[in-house]
Amino acid sequence: MPHTLLLAQPRGFCAGVVRAIDVLDEVLDREPAPVYAFHEIVHNRHVVDGFRARGAVFVDSLDEVPEGARIVFSAHGVSPEVVAEAHRRQLRVIDATCPLVTKVHLETKKAAKDGYDVLLVGHRGHDEVVGTLGEAPDRTTIIDSPAEMASLPRRERPVFVVTQTTLSLEDTAQVIDAIRSEYPDAQVRNDICYATTNRQMAVRTIAERADLVLVVGSSNSSNSVRLREVAASMGKPAYRVDGIEEIDPAWYEGVGVVGLTAGASVPDELLEPIIEDLRRRGVTRVEPVVVAEETIVFQPPDASA
Ligand code: SF4
């Protein structure tokens, strides 16, 4: 049974998630319910359910929001079309888009304006990718894998590459290699954010020593799903769970060292019951494995509207 727990560091909340959660928290404290949010404020079931219980209403269409109401845009960002529609409906918007996502929007918009065809490396349908695509939909093509490059009709304009912020470092490098082999002069911005990078490095480090890796995070959290994939790619059994209730104790059979981490949208309190449970099962050594110190803090968004 387990005797050692390796705790990846950094893990859990990133600066963009803290900013988005703080702003919705403050709005719910000071304004009467309901307070609307466009899409889940961050991709974590526990966080979203907690806000719902306090009067937040998460919508996927602005049609569901009464004219003049308060709405918070999620950390994943929205397309200019959504911004314009919110304006038409005179909604009082607080934009909690992570500044690192906003940077990708600005790169995409400028590249299209400067005459490039944009290749957006990312997962089709993810909220962030939908928002970025909306900056220049006629000039942007989503590329999800190296195989998709083979079927892409030849671009006549120069090529500019941007990426979703929460992708796998290794998979993205392969896609970018495939793009570069086709378009050696492509301008490439690798936009995978610091938080995604650090969490993947940390999970890789614990997976080297662990017999089993647990990743806490929701199924729609891109960076959490990637963390499990990184651990699994190292040949280790790896499971993503929303919380302790999803852990099957049979996973611990024959396991001496457990690695534990969490996606960027996961509150650390969700790990505490897992750590306590492992102590009850015989873990006597809890070892933080630090690969990076994070000190980034983002300024809160303008909430004066
Ligand atoms: Fe911003 Fe990265 Fe966090 Fe997404 S994961 S909110 S891009 S810091």
C-alpha cells in the first residue's frame, strides 16, 4: 500500500483563474442575484457549483440574459461578436478574460490585419478557441493535430501561427514542426501559458518517481486533461478525478509512491481529503516536488460598468 506521496508544485490555481474567481465572488457579494456569467467562469465543477448556489447563472447564449443585466465573461475569453451583442443588449459587462488569452486575441487580429493566414493550434469547440477564432474567422484555420496539416489546402498568404494557452507542450511542438515543414517562413507564437508549462513540467517530474499519478480536475478542463495525458505518456497509470469521490481504492493496490497534482482551475482544498485518505492508508512521507515558483498576479478587471 502507498507509503509516499509526491505533491507537484506548482499545481492548482493560476493567476488568470484567481482573477476570474475573485471578480465573480466580489460581484455576488455586492449585487443581488442573479448574476450572469458567459460560459463557466473556469472549467471546474466544484467552483461552478459553488457559484451557482450563491446565485450565479452560467449561460452559453446572451439570449438567456435580460437586457441591462450584469454579466461576467469567463477566463477563457469571448469573440468580438459576443462583445458586440452584449453591447447591443446594454449588458453591464465585466470581462474576466485572462490577459494571456487576450494576448492571443490581439496577435490573431493583428496578423489577419497584416495580411497573414492564421493557423490556430488548438482544440475545436473549446471556449478559448471559439473566442480566438472569432477575431478573424475568415482568415483563421484551427489545426488540432499534425495529421490535419496534411489535408490543409495550400495557403497562398504568409502563415502566422498562434496556439491555445492550455495545450500539451509535446503535442504542440509536433504540430508546429509539421507546420514549419510545410511553411518554413511561418511566424510562430507559441502561446502555451506559464501555468500550463509549469504544471506539465511538475507532473512529468513526479511521474518519473511515482507508481500512480492522480490529477484533480474536471473533464472539460483542457489543462487538467493534458496533465493526465503527460503522466500516462510516461508509462504510469494516471487518472483524472473531480475529487476524492471518484477515486477507486483498487488503484492503490501494489502502489508504493503516489503522485498528486491539480489543473489550473482546481482549488487546493479539493486535494486535502485525498491527502488525508492517503495518510490513513499508510502514507508517512508527503514530499512537495517543486519545479517552479510562481509569483504572477494579474490586476483585477474593470468592474465600474
Ligand atoms: Fe490564464 Fe494560463 Fe490560467 Fe488559462 S491557464 S487562465 S491562460 S494563466
